[in-house]
Amino acid sequence: MAPKVAVATMTAAQIPKPGAEFQIAERGIPEPGKGQVRIKVRACGVCHSDSFTVEGSWPGLQYPRVPGHEVVGVIDEPGADVSDWKKGQRVGVGWHGGHDGTCLQCRRGDFRNCQHILIPGISYDGGYQNYMLAPVEALVPIPEALSDVEAAPLLCAGITTYNALRHSGAMPGDLVAVLGIGGVGHLGVQFANKLGYKVAAIARGPENAALATKLGASVYIDDDATNPAEELQKLGGAEVILATAPSSKAMAQAFDGLAPNGSLMVIGADAAPIEVTPGQLINGSRRIQGWASGTSADEEDTLRFATLTGVRPMVETYPLEKAAEAYARMMSGKARFRCVLTM
């Protein structure tokens, strides 16, 4: 009898069907196809958006599926046609996991809003595994100054806050409020400070005041004890309110704190509507704008700026086998402040 050929396997934390518990499964190590690389994953952030995969709320998801879109590792094997990325190169993959390059938005260079955007952990298996495949347009080089664990959350929470702020229209010296100082907001406060804004951090409870100051806020507003809109108006009104907390009610309560022509930049996703009247928008020409992440080029800008200025996420680490525990910790809101799986 011919001897059996050993098949190389890896460990993956997968969701077998919508709403199911995580499974720790052994899978074959995949081979990269055209325009792809295989990444040996070293770290993967656990993000609230992973709930789309866990709960099955993203249309068209196929199961089993491995979540994870804050991935840092090294290229283990480039596809046969890949020449610009080398084996052993340290890379990351964020929310923007690829684009078609042919839709109207892509032809205009707006890859972030590609009509057929690919998202790791949704469109294909993400970083909750030892190895993953990714298209080359999703790759970003990781600066040596950032550790794997530091870089991972910057590829979603980091880029979303940094990119939203730098496109908000606020100028250095303007008052910018960050609503929520949790997993996303604690990075938003740091980036806002390093971008030269006067930062007002809005959160619940007096116990967060010292943290807000440490992160770079000039003002702390306890929205349990005060009206955040009134407090912002006492400071002259905010040019931008960066809404990181996934609470439409909190966004509505803060909206009147905007200065004339000010913007509520929404990056915290809540299923409930934001209850703002037309009069509130018209009076002062205020606006509400959503912002979603960015391309791999934007990720590179984010990593470079974080390296230059010292912006870093605060993290809790878990081994891959405890993915369910890390996910539950993140969803509970008790993580301080990002959970990251390590391999």
C-alpha cells in the first residue's frame, strides 16, 4: 500500500452558520491564486463589525466563514503573477479587502466606494486563522516601528478615525468633539489631538476624565451629568463631532453642539435612526455625513502618521483558540480598548 501523503493544515476560528458559536477547526492551508498572496497571520484585531459575520446580518454571506479584517502578518507565498510583493514581507489587510477596478466609482478613483468592494471575513475568509489569502490591492506594508499587535487595530478603527478627521474640513485649532472613547474613540481622541485640533471628549461618567486627558483631550464632557450640546456651545461650538459610539440617541443629543457649517461625522454604526429635524440641519447649515474606512493607500497614511506622532491603540491580547472569548469581551463593551488575537 502506498504511504499517505500528509496534507498541511492550519487552525481557524470559523462561524459555521449565522448566529452559531465559534468553531476551532483544522483546515487545509490554501494556495494563492492569480493576483493573490498567502499571509502567515501574526495578529488580527477583533472588531465590532465582525458581528456582521457572526450574526449573519451582511447580505449574501456564505458559510462557514472566518471573520477578521484587522490582519497583520508576513507574506508566506505570493501568487505566480505577483512581483511587487515579496515572500517574507510584513503586510497588513484592513476593511478594504479589494475592489473590482471597473465600476463607475473605481474608474473615478473612488475605490473606497467600489460597487463590488471585497471585505475580509465577509467576502472571503479573514484573519481569525493561521494563514489567509488576500488580493494584492488590499495589502499595506507595516512599518517596523509598529508591533503586530499595535498595527492590527489601526487597519480599521485607526484608519476610520484618522481618515474621517482629515477629510472633515476641520482646521488645526478648531474644536473637534469625539463622541465615545471606547475601542474606536480612544484612537479618535489621539488622532484629533495630533492633527492639531482642540479636542473635547464626550463619554459617560466622571471616571473617564483622566483617561480623556491622557489621550489628548483638552476638555472632558460627562454626558451623564451635563447636556453635551450645551457644553460644546459654551466652548463656541464644534466644527466636527466624530461619532464613534454606536448610539444614534447620543449622536442626536450632541448634534446641536455643532458650530455653524459644522459636521456630525458618523463612524459608529447603530441600526436605529438618528433623530434630527430638518430645522436643526437648516439652522446653521449643519450636516450629517457617514464615513467608511479607506483604501490600502489610506491605511498606509494612517500607519505612517501613527508612527510619526506616537498614536497607539490600547489592547488586550488573546490566543487564536480563545477567539470566542475575545469576541464576547469586545461585544460586552468591557475591553480596554481593542482585543487582538495572536498566532
